[in-house]
Amino acid sequence: MKLEFDPGLIEEVVFKAMKLKEESGDSAFLDEYHTFADPIYENHTPDERPAKFRKIEWDFFRKMGFYKAIEEIFLEFSEIDGLVAGGVVAKARSQFDEGSNLVKGPDLEPGKKKVVVKLLAERFHDNVFLKKLIRHELMHVVDMLTASFGYKDERLGLNPMEESIIKERYSTIWDIYVDSRLISQGKETVIDKEGRYLEFAALYHGFPSDVNEAIFNALWEDRTLTHDRILALAENVNKVMAIADDLVIGKAERKKRTLLPGAQCPLCEFRTYNWVGNIEQEPHLVKAVQEEFPNWTPDDGICERCLEVYRCNA
């Protein structure tokens, strides 16, 4: 696969690498760089110099082994080679901008896209982690290109708050799907099983711990997840909890409703991010709700809007 690199990323990576080596007492690369770069000021016009400097920086990028490290990981994913028009390694603006995507350019043939992987320059100074990160991102790309996964670049959620919550859940579950397969293949990735479990448990901290662990293990072993399935889980915590229905979970008590942001209120059936607690301290309201919903209990939860209606009626 033909690989392209962001010149700004190459420049930052090379100069940072030379600086780190100089600080450790090794100035060989910096001295060599100056033997090529200094004559440019004397022999070329200001308009010619940028291209000459980029050529030198590219040569040092290869000489320092950065190109080879990235190429080795791309070669692991030969299955995507014929499905894309090439790869682009670009500079990420921040940690939140890092990631991978498929991009259609005006000069590409119909149906073909380029793989774009955005990285922070600092990633190149930990070669081991760099390879793990690119491998993780390219596994995402494999899913994007796999018809059975059914990836769609679509908006998640109806408003900014909902979008943020759903995106975080979607990303967490997709990362579990990606890293579980890489680890099963004996490949190193950015976070191991324990690390992914901690992320999942933090996201669904309202679940009992043994239920959380059982659901996570079911997701970790699942080899049939799709975009639509992951999105459905991200949108509705009740569907996540439903994974536990067919599992043996020891003494886990799952009768009490898990009141997580984005779950449906059992009364109005709208998703809510504002649950009301301790309603049992207002028995007259509990009685009013149960007159209309006989099977409802305070453990089932009530959203802020519904409670306000019952308070007004009372």
C-alpha cells in the first residue's frame, strides 16, 4: 500500500527525535542534519528552500526508522490493501483528534477511499506503543471495510449531550470488539482485557459488579458484533443489561432497575438523563403513580418530568 505522510508531522517528529538524542549526549543525527541543511541557505532561493528542507526531513524520518515501523503494521493488514487507494498518516491536533477514518478525495476513482490515521507527534518516540496504536486503528478500518459489520458514518444522538454519551459508549464497546480480536490473534494492542474492563465498568457503574463482569465477558467473546448492534447497545442501557438475561451470574440481584443516564423512564418511556431518587420518602406520590401503574415500584425509577406531573396533580 502506498503511504503518504503529513510534512508537518514529519518535521515535528524528526526535530523532536534529534533533540531527545542530543539531550542524551548523542548529537550525531543533528550534526548530520546540519551538513545537509545549512548549504540550502546559500545555494537556494527562499521559494526553493521549503521543498529542499522537506526532502531532508523525509530522508531522516526514514533513516531514524519511523517509516519502517509504520509500514510493518500496515503490512499486517494486507486484506485492506486492494480495498483502499492508499494510506495517509496525518498530524492530530490533540489526543481527542487521534484516530482512523476512510476519506474520499476528488482525485480518487469511484468507490475507493484512503485510510487516514491521525497521530500525535509524541507517539513516534515510543516505538512499541506507536505500533500498538496503529494496529488498533487499522483493526477499526478493517471493520469499516467489512460489509457484514455494516459501518455507517452517521450522527449519534439527537442533541449534543445525548451525542456525547452515545459516542462514548459506542467507542468503548467497539474498542472492546477490536482489542479482543487482536489479543486472540496473539497481537499486542493499546489496552489489555483488564484495562478495557475497567473502562466498561466505569461507564456502566450503576450495574452490580458481577453483572458488569458477565456482560463485559460476553462482549469480549462476541465475534459477531456489527455497527447497528453496537449503536443499539450505546443508545439503550436496557439492551446492555439484557445481555445478562441468559447468563449465569451467581448471586447478582438484577431485579432493581439500573438508573443510568439515557435509559427509558418506565412511565413515559422517553430516555432521561435526570432520574429522581428517594421518591419512597413521598408515599403519597408513590401511591399516585401506582394507581396508574400498579406494577411500578420506586426501585423502577421515575424521571424528573414525570415526577413533576404527579406533584402538580397532587
